Amino acid sequence: MREQDKLTILRDLIALNTVADNETSVAIYLQDLLRKNGIDAQLVTDDNTERANLVAEIGDGQGPVLAFAGHADTVHEGDLTTWSTDPFTLVEQDGRLYGRGTTDMKGGLAEYVIAMIELHEQAVPLHGTLRLLVTVDEEKTEAGARLLADRGYADDIDAMVIAEPTGVALPDITDYFQSGGAVIDEATLTDLQAAIETATAQHFIFHAHKGFLAYEVTATGKAAHSSMPKLGVNAIDHLVTYYLAEKAFYDALPEVSPVLDRTLYGPDVIRGGQQQNSVPDSATLTVLTRIIPELPPKELIARLDQLVAEVNATDETMQLALHVSAYDDAVVTPKDSQLIQLIQRLVPDYLPEPLAAPAIAVSLGTDASQFIKANPSLELAVIGPGNATAHKADEYVERQAYLDMVGLYEAIAKQYLQ
């Protein structure tokens, strides 16, 4: 496939706005593209939604199953005034490709499909199955991966590659590992810090990541005219009291994971009140906490229920309630699996970087939580183009990394399914 055609595919995907919905547009686009190149692909939907996942396969089916998995949804573009370009138009500047999803993770999806098409066109003998899994709603609930797992698409998978962004600009390497978002041994970090003047970026393989617990705590008060506040109960006051108690609760958690470090608290949204001149009768704290195996979601929920009860007991007007919306367990797989070792041997031929994709553990979550729950024995490697601009304004992927990683994915498939 010509280089310009590879860029056109990414451009088309970025133009499809899939902020927390509309992934079917991506699934249909990729299905048509695959079929035009002789590869059958099917849409997989839930009975209760039209949001379509996509599944496609190539190979002789007589050997192991290697999966390329990724999601079609993106996070919100945020305040448009913080972007230098239109987030839904692919813009190339100074060797970078800008747009919402270039990094997380339409760049990876495009590369998967391009790799499959090129392998098919070249009639590369694949002894086994290369399976493409494109999912919906990964950013919020992992509903697409859950559906595919429930339908059995993960049952026979031997190894899985997920193309989440795993690159870090070397000038940002120290901040990246001090952020709480990743764990690395000191010797490897020292090597990378020493390479800052001779290289620009480093890609990693994620072999483990935290789970998550998404919930809200709601405070219910009593409305009143703001000139007579003692006739009401201020829900915001009560929510702030709870928030401070919850923050201290997380700071004091004793559990530490040898792989994933500590539980990572994420209070993200606070809403309260309806208008000026009225005592607010409701307020809500929305939280996404990153989970470690040593403190699984159900145990953390039980402790939060106890915390809510304790804060409620401090004031007879206090009415706090915990509402859990979703949760999933952490993922920990061997950092020296055959799949990871294979990728590390191949990486130097495609990504000229200081180190050959060190395996690390991170705080972000992926669809692997659902697939490994269905098939605990599958080998996992998360590696993809992109960087820490995911979820930010001016999200971008390096043009050369985008193109080079197509070759890496093809090499992984050839070697694993030889």
C-alpha cells in the first residue's frame, strides 16, 4: 500500500467523530475497506444498542490465534479554543499528525487494518489465525470487549496485541514516571534519562495495568432561599466534608502492589446546586479510581460504604449515598512472555530507539481486562503508536512512528504465525 493511502485511512478515521458513541461509522468504514481488499469482516452488535464492534480474520486456521485488538471510540475533544487545529481533521505539521484519536487509538486501528491488507495481498503464509477485534465504548465501560468476550471471540486466543499508545517523548520521561501513571525500575529509567540528547522518543510494552472503579457519591440537602440559609441544608457543604474524608481515606490505604504500586485516586467531577440565590439541595462527586490486585473493586466498595456510613453519622442532616457505575480488575501478565520477547527482538528493526521496548506496568486501563477475564491464559502485549498526548488538546502521533509500526505489526504476525 502506498504511503499516501496509509495516511488517507487515518485521515478518514479521524474525520469520523466517535466521542463516546458512533463507533459504527468506523466499523462500517473498516469493514468496507477490508472487503474491498478481499478480507471478510463482520459487525457484532448487542441486542440493546446499535454500536457495532468489528471482527475480521486471515490465515489458514490451522495453528495458534493471534489477536490485534483496539477500540474505535475517543474521549471528548474538550474546549476547542485549546486546540491549534480542528480535532476532527488530520493535520500534518513538523512530522506530526494531529487530531482526536491519532494517538488513542485510531492510529493503531488504521495500522492493524493496513497490516492485514498487506499480509493478505502478499499472500504471506500464516499458520493459524490473525484476528482483528475492534471494540466500542472502551473509554467508559469496555462494553464492546465485554460483548466480544461473552460471544466467545477470546476463548481460543493464544496471544493478543493491543495498540494503545505506549510512546513517551524522552524529554518528558522523568515526569512520565513521576506522575503515578507508570512503574519502571531505576536502572532502566537512568538509561533512558541518559539517552535524551541522542534520541527523541521511547516506546514501551505494557504487560500489566490497573483496574478501575467508577462511582458517584451524592449528597442530598434541603433547598431554601439563600437569604435564609439556616432553613435549608447545603448539600455542597456536606459533599465537601465527605470529599476531604475520602481523600484522607485513600491517602491512608496500606495496600501496595509489587507490580502496580498503589491504588490511584481520581476525583474527576463535582456538581452541585441549580442556581444562584438558592441553598443547593444536591451535589455529586464523580470518581474514577485505578485499582490494584491487592485491593480489588469489591473490597474497596465495601470500605467506601463504611466511610459513607461514618460520615453520615457525624451529622443528622447528612445524607450521602454511594452509587457504583462500573468496575473491573487489574491485569497482570508475565513481562517475559514469549509474545513480549518476540516483539522486543523485532522492535529494533522498526523503531530506532534507545531501548527495545522495555516491558512496564501502567495505571491506565485497556480492553484486556475483559479479554483476560474470559481467557486468563492468553499472552498480552500492549504496544502502539502515540504518546502521552492522549486525552489532551493537540493530540498527535509521530508520522514516522505511525508508518513504521505497520511494519512491526506485520512482522509480529509473520513470526508468531510462521
